[in-house]
Amino acid sequence: MIKFLIKGLLRDRSRSLFPVLTVSSGVFLAVVLYSFMNGVIADMINSTARYQTGHVKVMTQAYAEESNQMPNDLALTGINEITQTLKDNYPDMIWTARIKFGGLLDIPDEKGETKDQGPVTGLAVDLFSPSSPEWDLLRIEKSIIRGRIPVERGEILIGDEFAGKLDIAPGDTATLISSTMFGSMAIYNFKIAGTVRFGISAMDRGAILADIADIQEALDMQDTAGELLGYFPDNIYNDEKAAEIAASFNRQFKDPDDRFSPIMRTLPVESGLSDYIAMIDSMGVIIVSIFIAAMSIVLWNSGLMGSLRRYGEIGVRLAVGENKTHIYKTLILESLFIGIFGSVIGTAAGTGVSYLMQIYGIDYGYLMKNSSMMISNVYRAKVSTGSFFIGFIPGIVSTVLGASIAGTGIYRRQTASLFKELEV
Amino acid sequence: MKYIALVILMITPAFLFSQNNPSPAEILKKIDDNTISDSKVVISRMVIHGRRGERTVRAKTWQRNTSDSFTEYLDPPREKGTKMLKLGDQLWTYSPSTDRTIMISGHMLRQSVMGSDLSYEDMMEDPFLSSLYEGEIAGSGELLGRQVWIMDLTAKKDDTAYARRKIWVDKERYLILKEELYAKSGKLLKQVDIHEVKFIEGRWIAVSATYKDVLKEGDGTEMMIESISFDENIPDYIFSKASLRK
């Protein structure tokens, strides 16, 4: 029976070609759309975690209230002790201290007078401890465009675009003018070790990466840091686990009456990405629902057109004594084969294209020139397990559903009028 | 040089005018006249009550007329040796640890001086009230046991740092005992309260005041004059960029 139906589908292409094309196109679009959105949002979360929030972040409560303003006068003091406590209490996590700062980068001429100057934002991370996780987290070595990585205190990396704007090169001196933790003017000389491409427009336009010990000295922040970031060892954000760690830390260390006591926040809370993360969870359901509804209507229509074309055939089959239910079942079975075949083609093509988009990405840098979002300039898709199911199952379901609705017409055929029809 | 505007505000000769009802313009003129001295050398102390506690900054300032000044920070150790030079409307700072002289301009002028409630812009302001403001007497009252005029001042030009001021002027000493500085919108930005006045070298001088940036958290900045001497013979080289590096 199955063999017979498959032969029928293969020999009568008008019965299979259009539905297969329809199903495979729909599945293809669903897979690409899902993988692309998945990739963009995963990348956004990843960039945010790497540069801004970690998977969890510890700050003072006062700092947390104004964290987007980099209020280093409200930073966490006694950072070494807090880091050790975190390492003892949550040994599976990777902990690293950071300072974000802003100011001006002043470029001196030969006489030490200002040659050029530009506003700068900076990220101070642990560059020189042997166990520093920052090299992997920030992929520093891979980001170098010119020069080399910093090898000693006093050396910084600067955004390549920013370096071009200020007309400076590796080996030049740059003076940071900023504010100390106590509000005094901070002036500190650095040597440019190399230029980097952060891959985030907001940073490429005007950011530097410095060693945290240098910035602690420059901003009078000894044993102090704005933020302590925690990362899961596999570098994959786990919302449930992060929330659990944050809750346990806050129960133990947060003092509501002391605004300088520490507070831990998770990535979605700190970054405002909670809606995006909820969107990832519901995105699959949304895509599948839209896909099944739209495809069922298309395939229902296609089934009706097929039925009209096969009006005579079904009539003959009824006339020779095949019962309506059997005919209906064979139509459903046919649609199941079409659904499977179309879904396989669509999923294969969709994951293939998505994989290429995962490798090469699409560079939207020219659109992000003025963006201040911590999002990569290159949008990439992400092929995940979900990519293989997001189109495949709905592809089959919608084909069968479409055929089921269209096939109900068989039951409305009156046997008495069949012979009259067949005479025509 | 650090607190030019405030120091000038705080220093007033004790001319005891006998006029009973001077006009607002005359009062402003007298306040201005009383601030003028050819030169002065001041050692001052600033106690900054910030969000994370307090710290004290000491400095020595050499001032020539009202336009030029040179300040060297004496304490705390981290700031020791930092110097600032103001020549007319230009301001430079020198950091000994980097051996760099940086010109402070543009939005940097709005930054706080040493974390205090004063900004560099406050320091750069023309101290002559009569040239910047038109005033009217809003009333009289008593402050710190002294009879005062309460005056509302309105800026003559749009680009004045504070569009409106309210001042409490000692009727006898022509010394401002309290001041409120407002934005164009009418929002109160800063407030100065004088706590102690002394008679030094024939002048009434406010030796202790609190300067409060009301938009900033904290309890303001206490300004105290430890010593002051007028009409000192200050060599010209002090007011040069070369002296920053010395």
C-alpha cells in the first residue's frame, strides 16, 4: 500500500511537486528565521555578558542604582576579600573584577602639549594575573589589529577606529584624564601596546582596554572595583542557576540598611535583556504556531485544488467500491509522505544556509555606526538542536492538517451522482 | 587660585558705609570695590563631605588682581604637587606624576575641583557682580546676628553661568553672608553659607563657609581660610606656564 502510494506520488508529479515545494519553502524559512533570531539574541546576550554584566554581577547597592553612569565613587571596596568569599561560596563560577570608567584621552605632541583629545570610555580588566580569565572572555588576542598585546603595566589597547581618529599608533603615549573615586581629576600616562577591533561599534569608536591595577592606581581605587563579574565555567548562561546563586548571595550579604553592601544581579536583570530572553523561550512556540496556521491554509488550498484535479480519479475509486474512509486515509498517508519529504528538504536547506550564516555572518557595521548598544556588528545565525525541529515537525503537521481538511470533501460526494459525473 | 570666586566672595574690606538707602547698583558696586586687592596669598583648606565620607584638601594660592592665579596643592599626599594656573579665561593643570600640563576647557570646566562642590567653571567666573548682574532689593532681614539686604540678581547676559542669584548682604560691611545660585529655569543649583567672619588686615573676611552643589549628594564642601595676606609682592614668573613644572 505504502509502496503503491509512493509510486503514485513519484509518477504523478503534479500531485507531489507543488505541495513538496510549498512545505520545503515554509520549513526552510522557519529554520532560517529561527536560527537567525536565535543567533542574534544569543550574540547579544554573549556580548553583554562578556563586556557588561557577566552571568551574574556583584556591585554595591548604591552603584547598582546608577550603574549605567559608571559611578566609581560608589564602587565595592575590599574587593580581594569579596572575591575570595565568592570563590569559596561558589567555587564552580569564574570571578573577575572590573572597572568601567570614562574621561578624555589626551595625545601629547613632542613638547608634551595637547596634540589631540577625544572622549573615551574604558574597561579595566585583570590582564596580568596568570589565572586571569579575561583573555578568553574578551578574546583579546584574536581582536588585535595592529601592535601587540600588553605585556607590562602601563600599556593599553585602544579601539582601532578610535586610534585612527586620534592619529596614534602602537608605541605612542596617551594620557587618560578622568576622575578619581573621590572626584579629583585623575591624569595618568599610558603607552599604546596595540589596537583592537572589539566588534562593537560603541566600543570601536572610543574605548580603551587597560589593566585593572593601572586604573586602580589612576583613579585612586586601591583594592576597589566597580563590579565583580561571575561566569559559568562553560560560558553558557543558565538563568535558573544564576537566579539561584544571586538569591543565595543576596540573602547572605545584602544589607538593606547599608547602600554600600554588595548586591548580586543576574544578566537579564542587570542588562534589561530579560524580555529578550523570554522572547527566545516563546519564539519557538510563536514561529511554530504561525507556521502551522499559515502552511495549513496554503496546503488546505493546495489539497482542494488537487482534489478538484483528482475529482475523476476519486469518483472512479468510489465507483469501483473503495469506501470513502479508505480513500481519505490514503490521501492523509500521501500527505504524510509529502510532509516528511518536504520537511527533510526544507530542514536540510535551512540548516545549511543557517550554518553558512553562522560561519560568515552578515556585517551590519555600517548601520551600527552611531549605536551605543553592546551588540556585535556582525549578525550571525546559530544552528541549534531546535533548528532541526522548528520546521520539520510543523511541516509534517501542517501538510497532514491541510490534507485532512481538504479531504473531507470526499464524504460529501454522493454515490448516486457519480455515474452521471463519469459519463461526462 | 583654587577657589577664586569663593575667596573673592569671602574677602571684603570693612568699609563702614554710612549711606542708609543705597541703590541696588550701588550695593553691587560696593561689594565689588571691596573685593579688589592688587594681590593676595591664601592658604586654604577644603573639607569635602562626599558620598563615601570626607577628605581634606589644602592649597596655597597666589592671586594677582582678579584674573590671574596660581595654586599649588599641599595635601593630601596624592594631590601634593598638583598645580593649577589661571591666566585670564584660560586654565591649566599640571600633574607631577605624569609631568603633563593639561588645558582645562570645554565640558571639563564643569567637572568638580578635587571632588568638591565647586566646578572649574565656578573658578573661571568673572567675580564682579556689578558687571554681570542687575539687582533689586527684595527685602531686609537678619542673618548671623547682622542686618542684611536680601537681593535678587538677574544676569545681564545669556551666557552667564548662573542666570539668577539671591544674596544676603551685610548692610554695614557689604559682605555677602549667604548666596543662592539659580539656573535659567529657576532651579536652585548651588548654595553658599558663611559661618565665620574675621577682621584681618583692615578687611572683613569670611573665613569659613559651606559651598553646596544641591544637585550632588553629600553634605557640601566646607571652605576655610587658614591664612591670608594682601598686597604681597608676587613675582611675575609665578603666573607663567613654566612655573607649573617647577
